[in-house]
Amino acid sequence: MWLGRLLLSVAVLAWLGHDVDTGQVAAVARAADWRILVVAFGLKLASLLLHEVRTWLPLPRPRPPLVPVVATCLGVGMLNLVLPGRAGDLGIIAALHRRFGVPPGTATAVVGVTGFIEAAVFGILLVAVLATSLLGVPGVVDTAHRTRTLAALAGGAGLAAVSIGVAVRAGRWLADRPAPTGVVGILHRALVDTAALLTNPREMAANISLALVQTGLMVAAFAAGLPAVGFDDLPALATAGAVLAISSLAGLLLPPTWGLGPAAASRLVLTAAGHGPEDALVYAGAYWLIAHLPVLAVGLPALWWRGGGGDAGT
């Protein structure tokens, strides 16, 4: 797997750089408006904080204090920047258990449901953009492409709905049976608690409402990167949403810290919309900064505080 990711990364690097004028890249980058990038950093930071509040919200009562949970999730969540496959989420599950006594199965359910709601809300926003065509990207979201994408999203939504139904039914069935020990017991508890969370109207309404705001802030942050580097001719929300969707999938295979996923996604979307590969790489650089700097700005202090600089007992 590691060798495969390495070879794929080399291939993507070769594809990205084979026809790029580095002088033009530097010229476009020098014209970037850093004031808009600072706004984008603030939007991304607010999105990060809301995500961790959403992780705290479904924890079993009495909940641990909000600030220590948010700090722990921000610090451990930085693993997602350097490891593929959402490794930071696994770290958060372990940290919730070790620091706050949340059972591993319950922590798995909380992190899983929080991530699922975020993905579902982002998918709904993307469908709204494609369906209304109000923010369609010229050359990318044409009628045929929109139809295929909507069909794929509809199929994914149907699969998600079936998965939710199966998870809820399985969780309710297991709730009346004794939990085994070991890894099977963790999975048993995860299914039972997932079913409980998904069928709690109050919890779901609060989490979905916050997810709408969080996802909107996240897309707005990456959308602000377009005018920041001088691309005012593109519909910012739709372009950023397309790049975000593709780069999120690419992040499962490519090393997140290298920025290859956003770079490949930016080239696919921006070149199809009429921009050169140099423009795409400049936006990919802005995307990388927006994705990483706010995480490091709050994650590193949070990791230090939770590691002993602050009150580790709270």
C-alpha cells in the first residue's frame, strides 16, 4: 500500500509539472492578495472549531467539559494532515477513551456519526449547486456531466439510506443482547450507540444544523482562495466545492501533506474551465495553505496544552 501510494504520487507529480511554466506560476503567486487569504484562514478556523463542538455534542451525558474535548480533538486530529485514510479519526476515538473514559464503541459511534453527517450535508449542498445550475462551472458542470453526477450522488444517497437502515436495525437488535468482550464487543457497542444517535431527533437536529454552518464555512474558506489569487471569473462556491470533493477522495490515496490531491483536483477543474496549469497550481497552493495553516495554528497549541502544558486532569 505504501509503495503504491508512492508510485501514484510520483505519477501525479510528473503529470502536474510536465508542461508548467514556473516563471508564470511565480508571477501569479506574487499577485496574491494575502488579506483575502487571512479571511479564508478565519473561516476555516471557525469550521474546525464547529466540527469539534459537533464531536462533543453527542457524547454520553454527563459530557466531559467542552474545552478539553475540543482541544484534544484539535491536537490529535492533526494526524489527518499527514496520514491517509482519516487516521486522525482513529486517534480521536482512542483519545476520547483514554482521556475522558468514553467507551471505545461509543467513541467510534460518535466520531462515525459526526463524520457521516458532515459528508451528507456536503453532498446535499453539492447536489443543490448542480441541480439549480446557479453556480455551474463553465466547461465542467455541463448538462451531461451534471446528469451523470446527480445520478451518482442519488445512487450514493440511496446506498447511504440503506446503510443507515441496516445500522439502526442491527443496533436495535443487538441492544437487547449481552455484549461480548474484545473487539467484537467494541463493534457491538458501536452499532448500538450509532442506532441510538441516528434515531434521536433532538441530537440529530442540533448536529445537522451545526453541520450546515460548518460545511458552509469550510466551502466559503476555499472559495475565498480563488479571488485571493486573482481568479474572479469563476463561480467561487461551485469551483471550490468541486475541487474539495475531488481532493477529499484523492486524499485517501495520496499523502495529504504533499498537497497532491488538491493540486490534481485544481488542475482538473480549473483547466476544464479555461485556466492554464499554472493558475491551477497557484490555486492548489492557496488551497493547501487554507487547509493546513489553521489546523496547525490551533492544533499545535492544543496538543501542547493537552500533553502537559495545561491541566491534563480537566
